[in-house]
Amino acid sequence: MGTALRERRDEEAVRLFLQIQGKTESPPELEMLAHLKKTYGLESAKQLMHAFACFGCFYCKQGRETCPQCEGRGMREENIVCEGCIGMGLSRCGFCNGTGWIALGCIPAGFQVEVLLLRTKIAMERCKEILNKKMIRPTAKNPTHCFQTYAQHLLELDGIMGVFEETLVNAKSLVKSDHHLGDYISKVVCQGVKVAADCEKRRQKMVQWIIQSNRFAVDAKNMNPEEQDLARARVEFYEDLAHREKFVDTSLEHPFLNQAFQKFIGKN
């Protein structure tokens, strides 16, 4: 495992660690991190934590899977947008909640606090990068490209919010296993919720831009009648979606974060 870590073969290092753990007598799980630091050194321990944090979900690709309701078409029937994937053709993975990483419960208990905090840090950095990305406003010149760009942006934000929701849901139980980190974990949770609120605002903006780009498509002279009918159906669907506060009862909803928005930062 040490060689795999030195050569930056992180996924292999995780698999080797789990194999070693299963074949040899290991320390109690809650003492495992200290044992790892002592055996392999601090830097190798940090690298393994990062490898666990970013280990890909077993059941999906980057937090998404082909929508079972529409089989990836984005439409259930002719000009009827699929509600299961909100017309994207990809639905949120139920195992990883859209994060693209293995569920926290699959990670050794002694590593879970470190992994949770690391994932939250990574999500905050990724969120800052995405929110600072300059987005081109909807244009009549290329409405289809605009729609695809905004849809991808929407899914990226949804995955990041899944990370913050994982932190929120698991924080309380992890504090019990590591009391001296209680205040710090609570602070991280609060920061995560606030950043998630910024993601939520951007998601709502992307839905409005998706509506506008499809309105342009309806009127575009280079669109054939079938494409215009599809754009018209999308306008109607996303206008309804936009009226649902925090996307309640849709595949974009994050119920635990929605509750936390009320607690940490109020309705506004």
C-alpha cells in the first residue's frame, strides 16, 4: 500500500488498505487513523484520507445514472418532459446522493470524521470555482448550446449540494465519536449550509436561463417544427419547476438542506 501511495495510485491504495484490513489483526476502528499515521507517516495518512474521500461511487458516474423513467431520453413521450430527471436524461444517484463518491457508511469508522471534513473542504473549493465561472447569458444565436450549458451547470451544483447535505446529515453522529471536534464540525456544517444556499440561488437562476434559452429556440428560424415543439414543452415544464420553492417535490430537492436554510440563515 505504501508504494501505491508514493506513486499516487490512490484508488489502488484504498483497495489494498481494505484487503490488508481484512487479512490482518487491525486496531479498533476509532484508533485506526492514529495507527495509520504512526505506521506510514502523516503525509501518507493524509493522502489515503483524500483517496477515501474521492473514491468513486460504485453505482454511478459522477453522481448521475441513466434515468430509468425515460431511459436517458429526457422525454417520457413526445413533447412530455420527464419529471424523474427534469428533462436531463440523467437522474441523481440514490446511493451517493449525486456526489459521485462512495457513501460515508462504506468508509472505515475511524476515518469518517476526517473524510467528511475533507469532502466538505473540497466541495467548498469546487463551489467557489463554479460560482466564479463567467456564464454567458441566454442568446438567440445558439439556444440549444445555451440550454445544454445551463443544464450541465445545474447538475454540477446539485452534486456539490449533495456533499453539503451528507455533511449535515452525518455531523451529529460523528460528533459523538469525536467530542473534541464538536465545535469545529458544527462550524463547518454552518459554513457548508451557507455555501449551499449560494448554490441554491445559482440553481434557480439557471432554471430561469433554461426557460429563456428555450423561448429563443421556439422562435428560432433555423429550428424545425419538432425542435420548436420540444422547446415549447421545456418552457412550460421549467416554468412550473421555477415556481416550486427550493424545488420541493422534484428530483432537485435537498430536503435536509432546505430545513437547514431555515435554521441557519432564515427564509431569505
